[in-house]
Amino acid sequence: MNLILLGKPGAGKGFIADILKNEYGFYHISTGALLRKNIAEGTQLGQVANGYMAQGELVPNDLVFDMLKDEIGKMKSKNCVFDGYPRSVLQAKSLAGIVNIDSVLFVDVPDDILIERVLSRKTCLACGNLSEIGQKDTVCKKCGGELVTRADDNLEVVTNRLNVYNESTAPLKEFYADKIVVLDNSGSVEQTKQKLNQIISDLLKKYGENI
Ligand code: AMP
């Protein structure tokens, strides 16, 4: 089963993807994490992408799509979760040319909560793991790497990322209207996990694995 995670910046797509990866064995493809890895490694792609990401703008699709195709080539699991791609109808059409999408999970959180979450979260430099919101940890619980505030997790850039979402990404809800399942992530971690487990077991029953 191939799943897309859709949602505003800070809605918790990374958190949901982590559960799908660790508890259900999904192969997790996060274009944001792949781009940040390229920036950290100083690749040519990373250098170009950095300029767009620092402003909260989308990186041009031809670059992101090439990177995505490479990553899809490495896929070992029968279930895949796409996190951060597509971000526009153009990208959704590119993706449709190479994989079949079974379902789109829309991670729903009101704007005031998500801005607060983005501004208080930290990300591991080594493995990309997100720290628990509100914790003052400086070291990643998973790998011991350094936790930092993402360069684009500040009010000005987050505001632009929300504008970019509303303009370019929000139309995907209509594009995928027949595949959308809404997951409310405004409550506690446990509440979200319960809802997610129900949704995923229903979807796996319906679509099974891509064999
Ligand atoms: P994320 O980690 O998904 O929040 O993405 C962080 C940033 O990476 C975004 O604000 C964009 O600048 C860039 N990015 C990630 N995914 C894409 C994509 N599919 N298309 C264009 N830019 C992207």
C-alpha cells in the first residue's frame, strides 16, 4: 500500500510517518529530510535547495523529483509512506506517473496549535528524528545525535510556509478527494495513535500490501 501524508507544516507528518515506519514497517520517504541531508553533506542539490528552504519556498520540482525517483529505487518494503511529496498538483501528477497511490492521510491541526508546535520543536541533526514537543532535550533519544531547531522553524519562515501550503499544496485535497482520510492530530499523542491504528488497519484490510 502506498500512502501520502498531507498536512500543513507542523501538523505532525513526521511523527505519523515515524509510527508507520517503526510499528507497521512502512518505507518512509521524506523529501524535506532528504533535502536537509543534502544540505548537511554540501551536495550541489543541497546548495541550490538551501536558498529555497531558508525562505520557506518550494524547491523546483525537477530537482526534488529526481531525488525522489532515486529514493523510490531503494525501496525495500511493500508499503511506502510519502511525507512532504507531493506539495502541488504538478508534483502529484509527476508521482502518478511512477507509483500508484492508494490513500492520502490528511493530518489535521488548527493553525494556532501548529505554529506553537513548530516553534517549540527540535530535530536531530544525525537521524532527522523530531524531539517531543515542549521537552528541553539537547540530545536525540533515538541515536544520541544533536537536537537543533530547524533553520526554517522560525515565525517568519513558518508564516511563509503556511502561505505556500495554502496556495500550492491545499488544492491537493481536491485532487485526491476520493482517496482522502482525515486524521485529527490536535489531541494527545495517545489519542492520535489510537485513531491512526484504526485508520491503518482499515486501509491495510482494503488495499493489502503491494505485492
Ligand atoms: P518539510 O521537512 O517537509 O517540512 O520540508 C521542508 C522544506 O523542504 C520545505 O519548506 C521546502 O522548502 C522543501 N521541500 C520539501 N519537500 C518538498 C517538495 N516536495 N517540493 C518542493 N520543496 C520541498
